[in-house]
Amino acid sequence: MSDAPASGGPSGFIRPFVITGGRTQAARPDLQFETMVRTTVAGRDGASLTYERRHIAELCKEAQSVAEVSAKLAIPLGVAIVLVGDLVASGHLSAGRTVDRADAALLERVLAGVKAL
């Protein structure tokens, strides 16, 4: 995959299957939209990462939920789950435990992220 995003025509739209290499399943099936992820030491040097993955690693220097990644980078949630799963599996991101009980601040941030979609 090249360093720059693939052009989807005049509008610049990139088909989701191009970004994920045609995959629809995450390397980490336990990731959910509310899973918190953060860039690891290995992920801070994004030189080996493709365009979208590098942007995710940069964004996650501060902990983000997968839904926030999706909203802030304007990519479909399913694509975000696949890409984040790849980054967790490769050691570029770490994934926290999914929230077991309602955390009002987290739920508000996730809701805001989903509304932004």
C-alpha cells in the first residue's frame, strides 16, 4: 500500500475495502466501538505504517475509543475496527478493557462521536 491515500475520483472518496485490503473482520474480534486504545512506544514511530494507520497512531497518542477514531478521521466504524485491530495486533496500539459498567463521561464522548458520523 502506498504512503498516500488512493484516489477515489474527483471527490477524493476512498472505498472502505481499499483501506482495509478487502477485509471486513478485525484482527482482534474482541474490539468494540467503545474499546479505548492508545499508541504504544512502537507506534510512536509511524514510519512503517500506511497513511490511515499512521493517522490513527498519531490520533491515539491520547486515549481514544474506536468510535472516536472513526468519527475524528471520518472513516466508517467497521473500517476503524479493522484498522485499529491491525494496529493492536501489530503492537502499535494497546487496547484497554471494554467498559463493564456505565461511565457517564465515556458514554457521552462515544455518543458525540457516533453523532458526528
